[in-house]
Amino acid sequence: MDIKIIIAANFIAGTACIIYGVNLMSKGLEKANAQRIKKCLRTLTRNLPLATVTGVTLTALVQSSTAVTVVTVGLVNSGLLNLTRAVGIIYGANIGTTITAQLMSFKLPYAGYIITAFGLFIVFVSKKSASKNMGWAATGLGLMFVGLNILNSGIPLIKENQAALEFFKSYGQNPLVGLILGIVTTMLVHSSSATVGLTIILFNSGLISFESALGLTFGDNIGTCITAQLASIGTNISAKRTAWAHTLYNIIGVVIALIFFAPLSRLIQEITFFLGQDKTRLVANAHTVFNILSAIVFLPLTKYYVKFIEGVIKDK
């Protein structure tokens, strides 16, 4: 069989497993905690710092910033949240979602199959819906690792193919190309976690540079905003402002990161090596550090940022 067909099949199968696994995991966790999420977003967001912490916690709990952001848009649309509190939740959601990338950065060659089997066992033996949802979440986590293993297994084939190597040599070293690819890919698959996972594999295998991996990671943050934009269609002006607050927050954060690209790259590497980690953790740490720094920059300026959003997205 042609090696190009094998590479393409490997890429499609691995990526599909990651996307389906991440979605299954987040949906399972979301269903198991649906009422808790809405209650927490309504009650534990009295001020901006608390709203941010709540966003971090809930997103870490359901492993989906998209789910938390969409629920936030809905609550703003119904008048249960104001824009300032919603913005705080968005800051936190962006940080909480980086835990998925941290999980992906660990090398667990056989754990994915064991976790998948364990999750399916829980699904089939449990009678309570909450237990079944947690079983599906475990199954999704396992499939995510299985997908990563499938992609990893295809790396030697890519390195043996001259055309593929030339492609990565030409386009795998440019952060701006990575940025565009990250935006487009994440918009298409509606999962920043899936594209971050792919970025981790490409960087760890030496096919792309760290600079290009940073560009892909920044692009993931912008591309994931499409879901909130879609969720805001047909809603009131406050919900639309929330969706745009999410989008512009990520765009402005990426622009600032590109301006300070070199020092940010050095900072991420220094933090990684200070923690005693090797370069295989760099991409996951970049995702985390970028989102934490974005929140730190925006938190003291939130009052002005909210006024800016209200000025840009006017009530017709």
C-alpha cells in the first residue's frame, strides 16, 4: 500500500479518536454536573476574582471551555449574569481548559486502552445516569490517549517520506503559518484540545519548531471562539457582547503575545526547566502560561475592557 495513504489513514484515525474522545469526555462530565455548573455560575460569581476562579474550577471539572462559555452566554441572555461577571468566567475558562493539554503531554502508551475498557465497563454495569455519564467521560479520556498513540505511531512513516519532510521543513518553522493553521483547524473541528494534542505530537517528534508550535497554540485560542459566536446567534445584545468579549479577549491576547514573542518563548522554556520537566512538556506549558498571563493582564483592566466591548458592540 502507498505510504501516503497509510500516513493519511493514520492521521485521520488518530485525529478522529482525539476529537471524539475529547467531546465524549467533556459531554459526559458536563451531563454529570449540568445542574451544578449552572448553579455555580449563577451563585459563585459575585465579584470578578471569584468569577475567574469559578471559571477555572468548572472548566477543569468538565474539561471543556466551550461548554462553560456557551452556558455563560445563555445565562447572560436570560439576565442571570452581567457582562463583567461573564468576562471573569471567560478568563477562568481559558485557564481551566489547559488541563487537557497537560494530560496529553504525558506519555501513556497503553493506558488509553485500559481507561477506555474501564469506562465502557462502568457504562454497561451502571444503572444510574450519573454513573453512566462518568463512565462515558472515562471512555472519552481513554480514546483521547488512544488517538495520541495512533498519531505517534505514524511519525516514523512521515519521517521516511521525503515529500512530507519537505512540507514540514518549509511550513513547520513559521509561527505565523502555525497561527493561521491553528485558527482554521480549531474552527473546523470545534476543539482546541484536539489541535493542541496534535501540536504536542508534531513538536515532540521534531517535525515543527517550538516557534511554530507556539503559533499553533495561539491560533487554537482564537479558533475555539467560533462556538461561542454560533451560540450567540439570535440572542440579545448582552449575550452577543459576551461572545465578542470571549473572541476579542483571545485575539488581543494573541497580538500581545506576538509582540513579546521572543521573551515569552524564553519564559516558557525557563519555567519548564525550572520545574524539572523536559521539552516534551513545552507545548502544554505554553498553553497554560499564555492563558494565565492573559488573565493577569486583563483582570485589572476589566472595567475598561467591558466599556470597550459595550462601545464596539452597540445596541441597535
